Amino acid sequence: MIHEVLLSCLNLQSKYLSLEDFTATDVSTFLHPCEKLVLQDIITIINLLRDIEKFAKVCGSNNSVNRNVVIFDTDEPLQKGLYLKAFANGIDTVLKDYFDNITALEQNYLKNPTNFSLLFIYRNLKTYEPLALYLRKLIRVIRSQKLHGCEIMQFLHQNAEHGDQKIRAAIKTLQLAVNVVFFKQLTHWILYAKIIDTYGEFFIQCSEGNINSAAESDTSKCASTESGKHASTITTLSKVASTYADIWRYEICYELLPHYLPTGWAEKVLFIGQTILIFKADANKHKILTQNWSKTEHTDLEDESSLSNEKEHIYFGKIQMLQNDEELNVQHYESIVNEIKAYLTTRLSEIAINQADLVQQLKLIKEYFLLGRGELFLEFLRLTYEIGKDKYNENKVHDFVKAFESAAHGVGVSEDLERFSLSIAKPLMHSSNPKELEHNYLHYMQLNYKINWPLHLLFSPKVIDNYNILFRFLLLIKKMQFELHMMWCNKVRRTKLCSREKFKLTSLLNQLIFFIDNLQYYIQVDVLESQFSILLNTIQNKADFEEIQKAHTIFLANILSLCFLLTNEESNKLNINQFIVSQSNNPIYNILIDIFSVCDNLSNVLRQDLCGMIIKDYIDQQDERFSMLMDQLINYLIGLKTNPTTTPLSQLLLRLDFNHWFSTKKKKLFA
């Protein structure tokens, strides 16, 4: 019987435990009551180990059919994954000491059977019972919570500390086994920008829906303008553009990120992989162009695009050092990733400033997205003054694009059309509400920008979207200014109103023009010029790419904030005046839009051939409404100017109410 017990201890994979036959009634009568209890305890421990071994074989096996085997009661099949498989294989490693011990007992028993007893075997098995119970607890939690991927790493880290040295060593063994998978995925991403993740377990995931629409529109525009012998080249280049867009398809899945790894560390890992992707895309572009051009024409470009300078093996060795770190020191993780990121950002900074001409690209963005070339957009508004008043027509979209190109030719900047192009957003074209198809071309315009390599990391799709928000807002201000001056030239001088009513109209127009002019000056000079100079100083001080990226993010956030455009995009809607109104907690933005609506409404009324009395009443209404809006605006600006971070708002308040004219008017109005 002793030998049968030892064999049962070793044969944990059998479907039937032959040792249980000794508990049968006809056999147990030959056993002492104490032996019966000891035998039952041995069977309990063996069954516990059998369940653990069954889990290890099923989940650690490559045979997917066996994964539906029920191990515990009310079990559900676990989701497949490399981390689960590594955990199961780690359990096999932990149980190796148990098998070695039982094997040694069997060999000693065969040499000298008289020295063994049932109690002696039980005492040896008893030492493994706490470990078996703890392993079963881990398995049950993984099954009940359906832990997957990096979540298993987090779970093991939470249970790494234990008073029992054997259990603590077992957890370390399981962590090392699971970390092998993690570091393989981390190495592939950091060094080669590849995600080897069949089951979606790594904390960096690829999102199929996040595509850079700007890049696609650029390539489609190029494809539409080229034909004939260049068609194949354009097709291949479109693939390169889509490769550049791929860097924004990768994002951090914070649910899978182990909690002991900081989110800042994960963002650095993501940035490193995106940087590698940018350089891989450029290498692919050179390879594609080589097939069409001579090799001698682009040999220098390949040398300049080298990022790692064949240092992959050095970084590979450092990452592998982390795999053998039994203490799992997070500082080691951060130091190695910081070292790799520091090298990449320094290299990127050199290429961005010297090869991609970052300063010049930022100046071009300022000239177009931020309306630095005022003469270009003034000419564009002049050409589209009548087009924008018509109802929506697909041909009108083409007219706007042609008008932008004509304006560029007219002011002598046609060479920039290869980098900037105007388009009308698709939501306008598919709108089902007929009211939304009138007079709102401006609110769906966007500039497409062909980004210089490797500045795609700086100008992400989200950044370009924010620039387009600024572009539309600044163009709206420019349009209001243009319409007010056109109103003054074409309507006020020719109106049939009496001198008193004409004076009221002239006074209202003067106030509106004064407001729009000073608002535009505030944005262009006090906000854009000052913030842009800060950004250029950072770049010219030879900052690395990370500092440049941070400075650019601050620059964009500051100008959005100081232009009152930090709003909730999901709450934007069109009001009856066809202006995009924000329902967020930004009252100044709402007031500005309401003032723009006053300008628009006044223009619409004066455009119609109405009798003098109707126009008089409408002018009085709009004048009163404008006075109330200015009162609200000045009160908000007074409340905000005390904040040291909003110094430019004091300049806006000073420009609008420098002689207290609006304040005095408010007192007279409510006296």
C-alpha cells in the first residue's frame, strides 16, 4: 500500500485515483482508524495537487481543444493567452520540487521498505499543502475574475509578499515565467515597433478605427491631380501616408497596464514605438522611391534616416536584464526606458530642426492655420462673399476650393498649395437637416497639411483638429470684419433712412467694427505672437524633441484657452443663425458667438429691401442686444483679469473699454 500511495502522489495526471480503493468498506476494515484518517488526508492533498496539475496541463498546452475541460466546479473556459499559458507553465516549474521529493521517497522506499510508514509519507505531503492551497486560490481568482494578459502580472504582484518562504519563492517563479512574455512584447515594441499580441494582452493596443484623415485627404488630392506615368508612384506613396497614419492607431489600454508601472512610463514606451514607426515608414518610403528613381539620388537620405545607429543589441541586453530582476524594481524599468527615450528624442530633435526645418514648418502653420497671411484670406473671403450666401450645392464645394487656390495665386503664395489645401468636411455633405445646409460652409472648412517627416509625432491628427478649430474661429472673425466693412460701403451710404436712424445704424456699425477689430488684434498680437515667440525660443535653445513636444502642447493649449475655445466638442451644435454654439461652461465663447450673430442678423436685414420703420425697430433691438452682451463680456473679463495666468485678458479688456465708453453706456442704459 505504501508504494501505491507514492505512485498516486506521482501520477497526478491520471483520471482515476486508485488510492481511493483503499477507502472502500471491504478494504478499510483491515486499517487502523488512525490510518483511515491519515489516508483520507493524503487523498485530499493529492486531489488538490491533481486539480492544480490539470490546470497547468490544460492551460499550458498548445492544444486548444483541451481548454474547455472543467477543472473546478462551475468553471467556465478561460480566454486564451500567452500570459495564462506562461502562468500554467510556471506552476509546472513550482511543482517540480514536489515531484523531485516524491521521486526520492520512492527510490528510498524501494531500497529499504521497512523504514516507511503511512504517517511518514503524510508528513512529507503536509509540507506542500499550504503551497497547494495558495496555488488553488490563485487559480480560482484568475478564473472568477477572468484575468487576462497583463492583468495576471498585476495580480501576481499584489500577492508577491507572503510569510511562507516556499509560497513567496513560488510566486517569484510564476512572476518570472509571466514576465518572459511581457518583456518579449516590450522588446519587440521598443526596438522594432511591432506588437506580437495575438490575444490582445499587451497594454499597448492597435485601434483599427483611428486613422489620420488628413493624411488620406492629402494623398487623395495628389492622386486626383496626377495622371499617366506618375499613377503608380502616387499609389505607392499613398501607402506610405497610411503608414505614417498608423502611429496614431496605437494607444495605451490602461485596464491592462499593471498598476505598479506608472502611466508616465507607459506613455514613454508608446512614444518610443511611435518614433520607431516613423523611421520605419521613412525607410519604406525610400525603398519604394528607389524602385522608381535611381539609387544614387537617395543614398544620403537613407543615412540621415538612421535612428538607432545599430544600437539595438545594447538596448536589447538592457531590457533582458529586467527579465532576470527578481525584485521587480520599477526604478530599473524607468531608468532603461528613460535612457532609450533620451537618445531617441535627442536624435529626433536634430533631424526635426536640421532636416525637417521645424521652425519654418511652424511659421507656415502660423501663416495658414492661424491666419498669419491676412491678405490671402481677405482675398479668399472676397472671392467667396456671394458663394457663401447660396444654399448648399456640391458644385459650391468645388468653388470654395478653387477660390482658395485663386486667392493663393493672387497674393503670390501658390507654391504653398502643395503643402496646404482647403476642403469641406463630410458631415456637411451628408446632413439630413435642410436648415443646416445654408450659409454654413465656413463652419465645416478645414485645412489639410502635408506634414514633413518626421514631424508626424508633433502634429498628430488631434493637434491638426485643434488647429482647424482655431482656423475656423479666426476665419469667422475675419469674415465678420469683412462683412461689416462691406455693409458700411454698400448699405450705410446708400440707405434711405432719415438722418437720425442713419446715425443709429452708423453708431451700431462703428461699435461692431471697433469690437471685431480689437478682438482680432488681441488674438493675433497679444495671444498668437507672444505665445509663438515663446515656442520659438524653446526650439532655438536646442531643446530635445520631448521638450519641443511639451512646449508645442503648451502653446496650443494656451492659444485655445486664450481664444476661449477650450470647449466640449460633443456638445457643439448649430443654432438658428447657423453658428456653432458651445453649450459648455465657457460663457465668453457663447457671448462672442452671440455678438457674431448680431453682425450676421444685421447684414441679413440690410440686404433685404424692407421699409424704414422695420429696419429702425430692428436696429434698436440689435443695439440693445449688443449693449447687453458687451456688459456681460466686460463683467466676465473683469472677473478673470485678477488671475495671473490670464494676463492677456487684461489686454483685451483694456482695448475694448480703454476709455470706459462701454461702462459709461451701461450706466446710462440702466439709469
